[in-house]
Amino acid sequence: IFDQIVQAVEYVHMQGLIHRDLKPSNIFFSPDGQVKVGDFGLVTAMAESPADLWVSVETDLDSWVDERHTARVGTQLYMSPEQVSGKPYSYKVDIYSLGVILFELLVPFSTQMERIHTLTNLRANKYPQDFQNKFIQEFELLKLMLSHRPDERPTTYGIRARPPLNCDSPLSASSEWHFELPSRRRLSTSVSKSSSHSSSLDS
């Protein structure tokens, strides 16, 4: 399931878009059992030119963030630290949200209160007891995806090339694509402001 979610987000990113509201309630199943990412009401375009980009002095020159994007939109428990604080952000906010979703796929909750408490702790890098021992590979991946430094979060390619997914793909041999998109081109300049566009992105 998670691999299909990652592939759907990968498609969104390669269209030059950021979803900004990834969460379980926006993950759907088609009649044939395929996973679909929906609700594109908060989707926005990535930066299209260097003038739109900002580079942190604390990161590599390749670690771009889009200075146009500072709006605190999304769902609190799934929002990246930079979104919550109102700092400039990039498509890496979706990677953070994917990390929270992966965690939820692994850890069952008895009550809504337990869920909120556990996810709040997760955002502070506090994992449940024995989580690291039970999910060794997933823990290593989550440490990257939930990093408070966007440049340390992998791309969707990097996620799929690592355990536990280990997808058999040519991308696995190209580590340069694991932390930055393989193309700086923005394939789409359109921004969907309505969830009615979800069907075209799901296809």
C-alpha cells in the first residue's frame, strides 16, 4: 500500500506540484484495489525559476526551498515543521507527511486520544517503546523522512530505493536522485484550487 501511495505522490511532484495535505483520509482505493491520492484543494505549483527559490546557508546549494510558500495550510498532525512555523518550504513537506502516514500504517491505535498523543510524540522524534526493534528498516527510513531539515529528507525516488521498499528500479543506482528531484524542470504551471482536479491526477 505504501509503495502505491509514494508512487502517486511521485507523479504529483513530477508535474511540478506540491500536495500539501497528505493524510490517511485523502488516500482512497479504486474498485480494482489501486491506491489513489485525492483532495487536491491545497495543491500548489513548485518554483519555476531561480528568482522564486531561496537557499539556506546551512544547507547545500542544491537544497532549494520555495520562498513563495509560507502558508500554514494542511492538517496539523501531518504538517512539516517548516509549514507549522511559517518558514519557506518545498515539495519536501509532502515527504514529511508521507513519513507520518507510514508510521500510522505500522502502529495501531486503540483510541483517537492515543493516536493524537502518539503522533504528537512522533513529531518530537519520540517513538513508541520497542518500535525501533520491531521495525528496524522502517525506523531508519522514518528518521530521514521526518527529519526537521528538509534537505535530509529523501525524494520519493529515495524512499522507494531504500528498505523496506527496495524497488527494483534503475533509480536505485543513482543516489544523486535520492535527495533532490532528478529534473529541475517544472512540468506544470497550473495550480488546482479545487478537489475536482483529483480525477485527472489520479488517472
